[in-house]
Amino acid sequence: MDLFSKFKKDYFNYLISIILPSFISALSIPVFKNLLGAKGYGKFSIWFNAILIATAILSGWIAQSIIRFFPASTNKRSFSRQAIILSLKTQGIFFVPVFIVAFYVGHDLLLALLTSLVLFATSLQFTILPIIQSSFLSRKIILSEIIRVTTYVGGAVLLLKFSGLSYLYSLFIAVFSSYLFSLFFLIKKALQFFKEEDFELNTTLEKILLFKKFFKYGAPLSLWFLFSYLISYADKLFMFKYEGAEAQGNYQAIFDLLFRGITLIISPVVTSLFPILTSAYERGNKTEIRKFIKKIIIFEISGFTVASILYWWFGADLLRLILKTPNTETFRLMGFIVICGTFIWQLAILAQKRFELKLNSFFLLAMVVIAFTIQLIFYFLFKSNNNILVYPAGFLLSAFVYLLLISFSELISFSRSFSRKPKFINLKM
């Protein structure tokens, strides 16, 4: 099976694993909002999003390292066991500090304990998932996500209706239980997959070397996750401060619907792509990788073209009707800018894979920091223009700058290929 055929198979599996849980979660939102009220639901969302950010920082470096180094490991079972132990130790070290911070913010001991437990469970699941991905068991992820979401929604509704507990306690107990059930399922499937491999007891030196390799490659990527999140968050903060809550709320709704909708379709590309690329890279199939990447780039550019046509044909009007945003050319253009920025950012995520394959993660961190800094400078320079398009334009600018920075060497090579003088063969009669 060639790389593209394997990619198509995994892509559709990951797409299903995202769409089905997202559909169930979408149906549950109005239920939870009615049970909790807007204020209660908003407060839970703030706490849970903070946990997800902390999860990316604490376990992102391990997850990315697993995907990168898994194909080259001689004993997959032993490698996976070491990675899980490393994750357990990391979460154990940060358990008490997270508890203290959560208690300081919320002034609630039980809420602080539940926050720490949820962070522990989500981080451990984020460690198991790349092992399953790298083993090309994408169908198992579909089942694990269905288990997680149905357990969360069902448990949360039952606890909210019948337990008499605080809504935050009920929701976090449901979240913790859902990740735990999903985690047990994934561990069981991983053990079944690796059962034929001999178990090797690793020495202390080998464990230390693994930690150094993971940390050197993965730590910059954890910080990269943080800055990439800030790039898509800073525009809302600045708009709220300088344009007010109403303008920011309309923009937030447009951004969430378009950005998340496009990402929903494209994110399985990245999820299925990297394990395939890493495995091929370790086998030395660099020519096949280049052909494969070109096909994916064409796929994404075609997606952008179709999305743009549909948006100007009827999407902008449909968006206005759904979100009840002002019927002005400014807000129509705002949506298109978000579409452009989202597709450029997704292309950048694809372009950066060659640096991840070469273990040059610190370079990616430096480039995303530069892109974010330019975005901040842009906002400070144009904040007094009284034009709300400045804020989505800042997001678009930062995405474009990041893509340009990580593609600069490729662009130079491409331009030089046109500047070279053609060689003529001198045929003498």
C-alpha cells in the first residue's frame, strides 16, 4: 500500500472519530446550557479550556516525541511502556502545583482536586493516543472517542439531574470518568497489539537517554502549542479591549464557526499524516514523501478554492442568518479573512512537518514566536484605526508570516531554479 492510499484510509477513520463525538457534543450544548444557564456553562468552559491548554503543555512534548521516534524503536512495547511511565512521572510532579494553583484561583478544595485529576487523566490519554496512531490503529480511536463522549454526556446529565452536587463537581466527575473509560479501552487495545513482542527491561541509562531525547525534541513543541493558541486568541482579546464586547462577540461567533468547521475537516489530515511520514522517513523513502506532500498541498489548495467560492456564493448570507451578525460588507469580508487565515495556517502546519522529521523543533518554536510578536506589533500600530477588520487581518498576517518563515528555504530553492541559465548541447556537424 502506497503512502497516499494509507493516508486516505486513516484520514477517513480520524474524520469519523472527530465528527461523531463533535455531533454528540453539539447536541449536548443546549442541554447543558439550559441546565446550567449561560453563566454556569461559561464558567465551566473557562476551567475546562484551561485544563486543555495545560494538557498540551505538560503532555504535548511526550505525544509528539512518541510519533516521531516510535517507528525507529526496535521494541514497540518496551518503547511505549517507557513513554507511559515518563508521562506518569511528569503528571505526578505537576499534580500538587496544579492543585495549589487551582485552589488559589477557585478557593475550593474539591474543585482543585477534580481539576488535578482531570488534567492527569487527559494528559495520560494524550500519551496513549499517539501510540495507537503510530501503530496505525485508527479505527480504535473512533471507538475510544465514542466511549469518551457518550460517557461524559450521559454521566454529566445524570449527575446534574439526580446527584445534588455542584454543577462544576458534576461536570468534572463526568469528564474524569469519560477519559478514564477511554483510557482503559486504549490501553487494552495497545496491549493486544503488542502481545507478540518480547518485553525488555530497560536500564536506568536507557530511560535517561529516552527522557533527554524526548525533552530535546518535544519541549519546544509544547511551547509551540502555547504560542499557536495565542495567535488565534490575541485577536479576540484586542478586539474586546478596543472595540467592545458586542463587536468581539460577533467576531468570535464567525471565527469559531468557520475556523472550527474548516479545522474539523483538515485536522484529520495532520493526525493521520505524521505517523505515515515518520515511518516512511525512517525507511528512507524521501522521494515518495515529497510526492505525497505535493498531493496533500493540492488537496488543501483545492479545499480553499471550493470554500471561497461557496462562501461568496451563499455562505456569507447563511452565516449571517445563523449567527445574526450585522448585514454589512465589513462582516462579510471578516468571514473571508478568517477562511484565508485558517487555510494558510493549516498549510503552515503541513509545511513544518519536514522540520519535525529532522528534529528541528526549536526552529519551529522560534518562528512561531516571531509570527506572534509581529501580530502584536500590528495590533499596537493599527489599534486606533477604528476598523474591526484589523483584528482578523492580524490573525491572517501572523499565519502568513509563519508559513513564509518556515518555507523560506524552499522558496529560495524554487526561485533559483528559474534563474538558472538553460544548458544547451553543442551539436557539431
